Amino acid sequence: MYKNEDIDNLEQWQDLNEDYDEINKDKDSSSESEILEPEILEPEILEPERDSSYVEPEDQDDELENMKDQFIRLQADFQNYKRRAEKDRINYMNMGLEKLAQDILPVVDNFERAIDSAENHDSFYDGIVLIERSLVEVLNKFEIKEIDCLNKPFDPNFEHAVLLSEEEGVESGLVTEVLQKGYTIDGKVLRPAMVKVSK
């Protein structure tokens, strides 16, 4: 009927009951001999806890001023960043334009040579002249200008002297012939003119 486990549990329960009875007997005997007086506790005066996020009004004003200063500095930094970014964008755009112009200038030179070497002025010649003018207009649109140096004093900032010649009636240091046109972009030399200079 009963399992061994149940019998073990019943025996343990009986042992516990006996232990409990013994403890209670000891307690009753000691409590009769000893009269306990209730302990009177003095009331504790508690100070209200301050919230850690609480800030004195003077501190709030200082903190507000600091935040305003930070905001103004961040705004100035952002404006400076925008200016630098715009300047960088323009510089990259100009660098790309310079590279493109340097690649197009030989094409313009070839058109000019074709025009100069043409013997008869037929419709083919007129087409070449129109193409050359269109290319020059595109260059001018992007502030790419031809360096005008013929019959002017030699300027090493804009011209590259490849030949020197002695000519009667021509003063020394003048550009007497332009062998290859030079160009500037926004006033900066894109390609110096190759010239012949009198001595």
C-alpha cells in the first residue's frame, strides 16, 4: 500500500514534530522566567532627499550660459565647415575643368592648323572654321581665354620662349611670333604660349 518513500517521509515528519515540541518547551520555560519589555524607539528625523538632478537657480543660469556658448560655437563651426566644403567643391570642379581644357586645347590647335593650311575656301573649310569658333566659345564660357602676346613685351609668367631672332626695326624683348597659343583659366595660366622673341 505505502511506498518506501512515503514511509521515509512520514518518519522524517515525526522527527521534525518531536524537535519542534522540544524547542517550544524550552521557549516556554525561558519566557516565563524572563519578562521582556517592549523597546521604545525614538523617532528618527529624516531630511528630505534631494533629487540628484536638482540644480540651484544660480547653477542653472551658469549652465544655460554654457549651453548658449556651446551652441554659438557649434553654429560657427558648422558655418566654417560649409564654407570649406564649398571651397573644396569649387576647387575640385576647377581641377576637373583644367584637365578637360588641357585635353581640348590640342584639338583647337589642330583646327587652327587646318584652317591656316587650307588652300581653297570651300564648304569644308567653312565647316572647320565654324567648329573651331564653337570650341573657342565653349572655352570662353568657362573663363578659358587665349593669352594675347603678339607684338608685346615678353612675359615669362605667361609665355615660354622657344626661339630668339634678330630682326631689324624690332625692339629687343618683343614677341614676334606665336608658335602655339597659350591659355588662362580665371587669370591662372593653363598653358603658356610658345613664342619667338626678338633680341
